[in-house]
Amino acid sequence: MRIIPAIDIIEGKCVRLSKGDYNTKKIYNENPLEVAKNFEAHGIEYLHLVDLDGAKSKHIVNYRILEEIASKTSLKIDFGGGLKSDEDLKIAFESGANQITGGSIAIKDPETFKNWLQKYGSEKIILGADANNEKIAISGWQEESKKELIPFIQKYQQEGVKYVICTDISKDGMLEGPSFELYRRILEETAVTSSAVEKEQQSLHLIASGGISTFKELPKLAEIGCEGTIIGKAIYEGRIQLKELERYIIKSE
């Protein structure tokens, strides 16, 4: 299972929110590059970079930070937050993103999201399926849609989506443990049958996000079948040590 630390950006600073509430903002570091380099120094290869200003503004904002981290580390970055147009996507990829995550766009403008999938391919486009009470949340989690989480994922799986980041918003930033049962159900209900393979439907690479609080939770997520896990506040609050993650990565290789 891939270990993917998160850096969330507001006004150029590394922050964390609780349950996506901007009023709970806590600044952990004023230099995101410094944080990224520290991850890299501990053997971490991946980074989940979120432009929270972009999510609020509905267009890419912090692409300079993406560019700086991409050019000064070897981290493979998935970038999300406010990507709404072809131009936003172009800027993200030109700034060094390896993958982008589209959440609200997949609800509000599904044709554009499908076009991105066709143009860039399923290795480059991640579906952001963030939910509250198993209903998809959009616009930086400020709005709840009427879309049910698992059917939403299944629909896009049929469109060729391979990577899905699923955040249970009620768990995010709360350090109370992830939604093991929800991830188990998603993987069971999106399991590819032989007939689906004939239709070129892809098996899902599910990336768990939200609520990770201790190192012991990671092997459980791997056992369920999660392809990756995003870890944020647990690292910043010292609940999970980078040395522990480094050992886990070495052991997994």
C-alpha cells in the first residue's frame, strides 16, 4: 500500500482543517517545500497536495507551490482543489503534477471530467469521492449533493476511472480512525467480474483518506485492499512518526 502524506495549502502555508471547516484552520508550517523535503528524506515517494484556496475560489490558485515542490523534490504529486477548466488542468500538469484529483467537477460538469479521462487517461485522473453520510460533498466540502457515494464511484468506474480517493468527511482531521467498513464495502461493490473485464472496466485503486490516527491502522487498510492511504494531521500532530512510515515502506518493497 502506498503511503501518501498530505499538504494542504492556504495562502501559501501548510495547514490542516477539521471536517473541511475553514474556521478550524491550523498552520503547521509556513514553508510547504520544507515539509515536502522532509517527507522525501524519509523515503516517501508520493504527495497529496491540496489547493484549499483553489477549492474555495473554484479555480487553481497555488500552482507556484506545486511547481516549486515538483522541481525541487522527486515526489510524485497528485494535485487537487478548484480544478474546474481545461486551463486549470493544463496549468497543474505544466506545474509538475503527476496526477490531478477532480471532485466537484465530476458532479457539476461530468462531461468535462469524462473528457479529461479520455484526453489524459485513467493513470493521470483521480476521482475525488468525498462524502458525508455517504452523500458526495462538493465545493471544498461546503456543499452536500444528493449523489450516493458507492453508485457515484461505480458510475465513473464504468467510464474508465481507475484511481479513487475517498474521504469520509466526518472522520477528516478528527484523529479517531478511518472508515474501515466503508472502504471494505466500496471494494466489495466495485470488484470487477469477468464480464466487466470484457467491457474493459478496471479494478479500482482505492485510496483511503480521513481519520488516520495511529500507525496500527495502516496494515488494516492494506488488508482490506486499499491501494494507498493519505495521512495528514496524524503526521503533523506527531501521532505517526516519519521513521515508522520509512520502516513500513522499506519492509513493503
